Amino acid sequence: MFKRISIRPEALAFLASLLLLSVYNFPLWRHVFAIVPADADGLGMRMAFGVMVLAIFNFVLALLSFRRVFKPVLIFLFLASSGVAYFMSQYGVLIDANMLRNVAETDVNEVRDLLSFKLLLFVLILGVLPSWLLWKLPVRHQPLRRELLGKLALAVGSLTVLGVVALANYQGLASLFRNHHELRLLVVPSNYLNASFGYVREQLVVAKEPLRQIGTDAKKAPAWQTHQRKSLTVLVVGESARAENFGILGYARDTSPLLRGQQGVTAFSNVRSCGTETAVSVPCMFSNMGRGDYDAARARSQEGLLDVLKHAGLAVTWRDNQSGCKGTCDRVTQENLSHLKDPVLCSGGECHDEILLKDLQAYIDQLKDDSVLVLHQMGSHGPDYAKRYPKRFEKFTPVCNSNALNDCSQESIVNAYDNTLVYTDYVLSNLIDLLRKNQDKVDTAMIYLADHGESLGEYNLFLHGTPYVLAPDQQKHVAMLTWFSDSYRREFALDTGCVSRERDKPLSQDNLFHSMLGLLQVQTGEYREGLDLFASCRTSGLTVARK
């Protein structure tokens, strides 16, 4: 069949542009149809928008339609776009540099959770099949001079169409783009190509930058000289734990019965994350920049909270049951527990979060220095929520047992997610029990802060990673809890009654850096008292953390 059919590269560029616009961009069109009314003006706006995108695609592909280049480029676009279209349609994700960073820095277990038969069908039908047909299709190239003239004519024609349509519909299109910035993140393949270029550029900047030290002046305040015992401050970094579903924060379901019964636990009701994905939130929450000034490249090339604590003489350890610390723990002691072969806590290539408490008593028994221990949970990481907890914690049923969330009812998705929080409640309560048991010999404390929240089908969004300005509150409103032993409160001069009264105060992950320095009585020029959530709750006589 293909021996009798051939095509000019300019015609192929147009057909490929039409295919990309119509087949791989159905999430885009679904959104356009939702935001542009179906009246006469709206139909004209939809058509104008489509023609503009088609003209841009055609212009770019015309410039790439050379022998030995064009087919490989199109095959790459078909294969990549098929996978991107699947994830956009399945989970409602938008593609930007932060999402690409999240993908690039994930681990094998998280990737495996996203694989499904439906994804395979998408790639086979929208990626492999058109790529095979394209590879077999003869393309009639001309001598270079005529080839260049043809491409120039196609490019100029595309720009002319683009300009005419834009001018003829300027007012409506300008309003559309001004009010819906998300549109550019929905256009396949430009969304993931732009995101990829941005991520690669960021990595090149990081590679060139030497490590910038901060807080090298850090030291323990004089108040440390009166401490009678060693101290252990445990910081638990939660995963995908949205505040809305925590029973202790007012959720209709009792997803945290054990924490509710723990004496001395304070649950903060109004905390916002720095980002909507781990690759942003974790480096940001441990940095001194805050969300407003956060820069991923800068965060990678400078020290953070754990380094400052280490400069002050505290022993710092990071225990991980997930995809790593995203650079925040590179210069402190690390323990990756996610691949242990524990017969009870680990199965199917991953471990449940109780693994983070394994041998913790032995760790406390051998404690030689004042220490900070960070526990990084797998928590409520989706989409396969039912894998995040042992079966005995399946309190709410029926549950979604698939990673293809579109195949499940929202009720079953929420049930599975809520069960992850029931398990988190159990893990945190056990941790508090262990710390309380040791308070006669070690001053102990726990702070829990989730990295970001999670969408469970609201607004047709699932998981997380939506650009912050567009993300719903479910992805930004996160859980935060604190618990302090009696001896810790005395030695660190902390009025926990005051802390409890502050639980509804607006907070964010910007507060973590300075609150940890203030809580641990660390003096450094990096400290900002206004961002220390414990500052107003210290008893009189304490030397302030700023040097």
C-alpha cells in the first residue's frame, strides 16, 4: 500500500499538526468547551483558538520537515504525546517545569504505581501505531533549494493565518488568555517541551553553581548549658496529607482517633504548603527562601535548615521511606528504609511507614548528642492509595484498588485515601508513645508537617502537582501537628498552652525554617523571629535565637 502512496513533507507537516491538535489534545478541548460558551460568539472563539494553535504547530513543523530529521521528530512527538495525553486525561494534571521536575525526581516504585493497561493502550494506539505508519510512509523530498522555498512558503502562510485570526478575534482571545493562564499548560506537545527545556536549563544552572553555605555562624544559645539531658526532636514529613480529611482537624470521619486521644497533641488548622508537589515543597520548606522567593536552582545550590542545625552542633539524621529528600539531606546522615526486606512491613517492592520506627528504640538508647531526626513518609501518595496501608487499616469501604482513578467512583477513592490517614494516625501515635516512654532520659518532641495536599476528584482533578496559582485548596491546605514531652517543654522554655491557642493562626511551610531554629535555641543571622511560630510562646528569660 505504501509503495503506491507518497506525500510531500509540507503536506505531512499539516496533517501531523492536525493530528496533534485533534487527537492528542482532547483534554485541552474538553477544557475549552467548558470555559467557552456554545453560543454563536463562543463557537467562533473555539474555532479561532483551534486555527491559531494549528497555525503555530504547522509553522514549527514546517521548519523541521527536512530529510532524516522530520520522521524521527514526529515519532518522538507521537510517542511522548500519547503518554502525556493519558496522564492529563486520567488525572487532570497540567504540565509545567515543576511537574517535569516531579517526574524526573520520582523513584521506581512511584513510576510502577502509575503504570496500567489503559496507559499501554494509549501508547500503542496513539503512539506506536501512528509512528509505525509514518515510518512506512514514503516522503517525497525535493532538491534543497526548492525544499527551502516550499518550507518558507508554508511557514509564511502559517504566520499569516495566525496574524489574521488573532487580529480578527483580538478582544475575545485576549480576554480568554488573560483569564485562563492554564491553557498554555494544556496544549500538547508545547506544554511538555517548554517544561523540559525549563527543567534542563535549571539543571545546567545548578551544575555550574558551587554550593553556597548559609548559617555558618549558627551556635547553640547559652540556655543549652542548663539542659540536663540529651534531646531528640523528630520532624515527620508527611506525604499528600490534605488537612481537609484529618479527623483531628474537624473532618466528619474520625480518621485520627489515636491522635485525638493523645495528650499534648496540637493540630494546626490553617497551614499552607510551599508547592503542590514533593520536588518543590520539600526543598522549599527546608530552605530560608519562602514560597514568594523560592527558586529551585538556588535551593539546589545552597544549604538549608538541616545544614544550619548541623553547623550549630546538632546531630541530624534523615530516614526515608519514599523517593529521597530532593537534595535537602545531602550533607547529613541518611538512611533509606524503603527497600528493606522486612517480612511484616515490606511487600510488593515497598514498605509501609511503620518501617520508619524500626529500631528507633535502639537509636534512642545509643543517643550521644542532641539530635534532630527527620522521618520522610510514603504517607498518602497516590494514585494507588490502597497500597499505602496494611489491610487491617481498611476502615472505610469499598475502596479503589486501581491506579486508574477514572475507573473508580469518587466514594471508593476517598475511602482508600481516608484509610491512608487512619494508618498515618497509627504510625504517629506509636511514635509519640515511644517518645513519651523515653522522656525520663531524653527530652523528646515531634512535629508533623505534610509536604502538600491531594485532589480526589474535585474539579475533575486527581493527585497533586497543579501549578500553585491554579491549584485548588485541597492541594495546598496541609496537616501539621506537634507534641512535646514534659521535660522538653521545661528545658526549651515552651508554653504548649500558648501553642495550642495559636493553632488557628495562618501559617505556611515558610515558618518551618525559623520555627525549628527558634524552638531548638539556635542563634544565627539567618533566623527571623516574625516567621517563628513558637516565638510568642516561649517563657520569659530565654535568650532569643537571633545572634
